[in-house]
Amino acid sequence: MFPTQQLELLKQFVTLIRQDPVLLHDPNLTFFREWLQEINADIPPAPESPPAAEPTTPASDEEVPEPIPSPPAPESSSEEESDVELDMEGVIGPETDPPQAMGDPEVEVTEEMMDEANDKRVQATIAMNDGNLDEALKLFGEAVVANPTSAPIFAKRAACFIKLEKPVSARRDCDRAVELNPDSAQAYKWRGRAHRMLGQFEEARCDLATCCKIDCDEQANDWLKEVLPKAEKIREHNRKRERHQEEKIIKEKKERMKKAQEEHEKAKKKAEEREKAAGGSGMPGGFPGGFPGGFPGGFPGGFPGAGGV
């Protein structure tokens, strides 16, 4: 009644479906699945689709940048990355003394207070010139308390701190003096010297140059000449380091672009392989479409035994 060849192909098809019933949800078998449902056949549920992967590449080829060849490996940058070598003679560490009294900047200074502060400042200057630095520091402190709005008093006390090799305290006094009077040459001079003692050569150059610009000071000019080569060496070192960082950023950007291009090509290839696999079903006997005898649809006598699938 049925051709032997078609029966054999039908057996192969049923065997395949029994081994993997999920194949019934293949879009090419929609007509067959619907017929099975009409005769109340048991059909397994469709498998859940895996979540779509986040796109890691541009949507279109036009947006994908052309592959950029990796730049040649840069020469060793250990010299640029290392600390610049400087002559640190005369550099001392910061002192650990507590901050000195700075007076009350909001106090209303009377003429009597100004006179007292000036007297203390004169006495302190004499003591400092005589080498009595501790006494001088004490008197300068009393002058500051009497008139905490006087930039010259802070600058003078900073000079005393420098002689005592206390650059941090000197810098603190100079900062206050500059706040009170931005044109205080002495404040820039002694702050520049404090920076020099702390090994901060660029800051020292800046302050000493400012002092010499405001007022011709031979000692400040000599100090400026001494720190200029070191400050310039640091600036050149920093320029090289910045160039190296810029080159490193550009290189990393190119590598990221290259990797994105490779990922795009890989994803594109996989998509093409999936499309190719989906377009050509691997059913035995060329099913569907190429089933001998026009099956399904043209199978003689219908499809026997479908209720047991």
C-alpha cells in the first residue's frame, strides 16, 4: 500500500523525533506540529530562548573603525618613570613642632597695640642679629599677638625660623604675610628659602623670582640662581613623564579599538555560521523539503500513527 522507501524514511523521522522531541518546534515543522495538536498528541514545551548577549561591537560595519596596527614597542621608559636625580645638599626634613601662635586675625588693633608690636619687633630683630634666636622668636611671638595684621612681623619671624632651620614654620608665617600683603617681597623671599630647605625647588624658584620682581634683593637673587638648574631639571623630567603618559594612553586606546574590531569580526562570523546552519536542516533523507515522494504533505494515505509520537 505504501512505498517501502517512504516507509523507511518515515521510520527514520519518527525515531529522530523520539530521540529529540524538541525538534517539533522547528519553524519548518509548524504544519506538522499543528496537525499533532489537532489530534491531541502530547508535544513537549518549547525550550526557553537564552538571554541575548550584550552587544560588544558596533551595530553596523560603517561604525567599525578600520583596524589600526599596533605601534612599535616604546623604548625602555624606566629612566622617565624613575625619580629625577638631584643634588640634595642643604635639604632638611620638616620639623615636627606644633604650629606657632598666629594671633587673632579678627582682632581690632589699636594704636597702642601697634606701638607695642613695633617695639617687640625691633627688640626681636636685635636679638636675632645678635644670635639670640630663641629670645628673638619669643619676642616676635609677642609682636604677632599684639598686631596679627602686620605682614612685616610675620615675614621677620619667618626669617628667624629659617635661621633655626624650621622651614615649615617659616612657610606658615610667609603664607600669612602674603595673605595680608600680596606684594610683600620679604614674605616671598623667606618662603622661597623654606621651599629650598625642604627640597621643593620649583616652588622655591617661583617665590624667589617673585621676590626679585617686586624688589631687588641680592641675597634672593643668589638663591634663585642656585635653584634654577634643579628646578629646570625637574620641569624637564615632568615634561618627559607627561609625554610618556600621553603615549601610553594613546597606545591603550588603539589596543582597545583593535580588540573591539576583533570581537566584532568574531561575532559576525558566528552569526553567519548560525544563519548557515539554520538555513540547511540536517534531517535524514533531506527532510523537510527534499523528502522523497513529496513528504510531508504529499505522503500517500496521510500520516499513520501520528498519535503515538
